[in-house]
Amino acid sequence: MRIFNTLSGDKEDFTTPDGKVGMYVCGPTVYDMPHLGHARVEIVFDIVRRWLEYRHFDVTYVQNITDVDDKIIRRAGEQGISEKELAEKYTKVFFADCKKLGVKPSTSYPRATEHIPGMIALVQKLLENGHAYVVEDAGVYYDISKFAEYGKLSHQSTEQLKAGARVEVEERKRNPLDFALWKSAKPDEPSWDSPWGKGRPGWHIECSVMSAKYVERLDIHGGGRDLIFPHHENEMAQSEGAYGKQFARFWMHNGFINVNSEKMSKSLGNFKTIRAVLKGHEAEAVRLFMLSTHYRGPIDFTPEQLDQAASSLEGLRRTKELAEEALARGRTEGEPIKKRVKEVVKKFEEAMDDDFTTPNALAVLYELSSLINENLDKTPAKDLAYALSKYKKLAGVLGLKLKPKKVKARRIGPQLPAFVNEVHGKIRAATNEIPLPSDLPKGEDDLITHLVDLRGEVRKKGLYAISDEIRAKLGGMGVVIEDTAQGAKWRRY
């Protein structure tokens, strides 16, 4: 397995000495509704975790919750509630959205406010070894000049970072890039006692503390590209400055979601909340949309792409349904396909082992779908069962359960019996060789079945215009007809 490491700027072989993997992924700052950008982080690293587990690694997956921050303080003031109430409100939304997206729960979700003593201890250690300094009535700052490798994660010099960075305004800092480890308290803001007076932690310090506490060995540290600098650069500097050893072995960062070529973000006002998107699209379709692009690349969001993902998802589901139906019929003879299935599975594994290249893995899944569809009644049941088990397993690695879409029962109404009468009239005008009932069936499902049966009869007589009209009209009513080796079948969609 090879993973692209942001630190080295290249793909590297990934192994661990004990079969265990420690993962820490930066979670949300809970001050507002999660958007599709957050969804991408969750889905990307959910896939990484699932694949590592497929490869039999024992994964500890930790994701923090930032529940104290300038944005939280400001938003709580706007809503007239406490910072704790606001953070709890949006933490619940985050968890609920992750569940809808099929994201496996983390091993733990440590919250920043629950680890203040550990942060104070780390700040104290950095002061003691000369990597930090106190600014009276402002707080404690990390001195980047004491960390010679500052900039190694973002692959920029300190001069380049200064030119492009938005830095905290504090004239007494020794260097514009020095960052807050501890912020002195301001009126009406949450604060905790510390050796430097009342205050609260800076943003970066929480992840150094919580990753060290909950992950025995930090093999993979992940997050969005926007966290490379300053957040992850500063995490690395303070952790390695404090302990004098490598902080994380691999750094992974997913690309942005763009809208009209601009990064989707709350600050730009062009974001789509997860809940808004899920009102019009299935969660698995959103996941499929995300996986259609490699995790390190940008995704251009359009409703049309989500529609295409929904269509692809329906095709994958239908393969599973048809295979299950074929297995129920049973077959003992035919051309074996087990060897071909194994070859396809190997291609899937190669795609995922190559830095989690999900677009290629999806292409292989579609290939396996086609192989199954082409051999539903041409291969022995044991081979079809093997193919279906591998199909479901590989889909599951991508977080796709492929359960039938829940179709809300809807009454078609009087247009259905009216259309049946219309079809009867056209058949009588064309031929008297097709028997028609004097009374129409009573229920909607019975009427639909009657039309599907009639379609088969008119096709035998070469009345294709009537046949096509039945398919088109039922399609407009939310009913799809599928022609199979066992005859025509219909289903609502």
C-alpha cells in the first residue's frame, strides 16, 4: 500500500510494525451547520479507515470537536445563548449528518474544553524548553525561530509564509508568524485559570494534546487542504518542539469542493449544508459523487453531477437485486466466472492500495456489475453467489450498502384507469386477437400489472407504438418496466 504524504510531497509505502494504525482527523468547529466541505472530509477519511480495516489493520480513529473558539463565542453572542449550548447544538447536528452519510463513528470524539489541563501542561513545557514566551495581558506565544524546520509541511520558507498568511494582530510578538498557545481572557468570554492568568487555549494546541492522549502512535494525521497552513504546520512545530521527536508519520489532506471555481466555504457564502443537499439527494448518491474524484483533487459541485451519481447508484443497486433474484431461481450449469471475478477484485485492491484511488476502484466496481449482469442465467449459482458476495464487500468498503431505494408510496390517481381504457380502445382498433377484460382490475398495482402484460401481448403482434406508449406513460407516473429473461417486470422509482 502506498499513501501520498504531504510532508514528503510523494507517495510512500505504508506499513506499521504491529498491524495497528493510529489515525487523528481534525474535526469540526461547531458553530454552524456542517456543509459539503465537511462531508468530504468525513467521507474521505471514512474510506481510508475502511480500506485499512479491509487490509486487516487494527485502526484507532480519533476526531476532535473544537467547542471553544472565536467563531463559537461570536455566534453564541449573536444567538443569545452560552458557548456551551451553541457547541452542543451543532455537535448533535454534526453527528446526525455523519450518520446519514454512512460514516462509521470514530473510536473517540474528544472535546477541546475537556482537555484544558493537558493544554496548560503542554504550554508550560514549551515555555520551559524555550520554544514559547509570555506577552503580558495577551497570552503565551510559540516562537517559530526556535523550530528550524518551520514550514516543512507546507513546503515554504518563513518569508513565503509571511507574505501569504493572515496572522494574529499582536504588535508585541517577536515574529508575525508566532502563534498563540494561550490567549488571555477578555470580558464576557469563557476562560480557565492558568499560571499566566485566566484565559483560553489557542486553536492549534488542542490537537497536539488530544492526539497524544488518544492515539498511541500517530501514523496518519488528516484533514482538509486548508489546514496544512497554519493549523497543521503549527501543530507539528509545537509537538516536535515540546517532545523532540516526529509528531505524525503520514499527513493526508483532501481537496476542496468548488462552486463556480471557488472553494466552498462559509466565509464566501457559497456553501451548501449537508442537510439541504440531503433533502433532494440520497446520502449514498452524495458519497458516490465524492468518490468519483480522487481525494486529493478538487471537486466541482453541480446538481447535475449529483443526479448522475444517483443514476449510477441505481444501476449498482439493480445489479444486486437481479443477482439475488437469479440465485433464488437457481442454476447448476453454465460458464464458471469465479476466476474472472478474482481478477476484477485484484484490480479493485490495486486501485485502493495506490493512495485510495476511488475513481479507479469505482470503475472496477462497475466492471464487476457488468460481469454479473451478463451472467445472471449463464453461470452456476455457486459462481454467481461468489461474485455477488465480492460485489457487496467491495461496495461496502466504499460505504455503499446498495439497499433498495425507499420509494414513498404515492397514489397515481384517476389518470391510470383512464389510460388503461385508452389503451384498450387502441388495441380494439388495431386487432381483435388480444382478449380484453370487461371490467378493469381494482387496485393500482393490479392495473399496472395488467398494462405490463398488455405491453407484452401487443409486442407479439408487432404493435410497437402502443408498447412504447405504455412504457413512456408509466414512466411518467413513476413506474419503470424492465425486460428480463424471465419476462417483463415493473417497479416504482
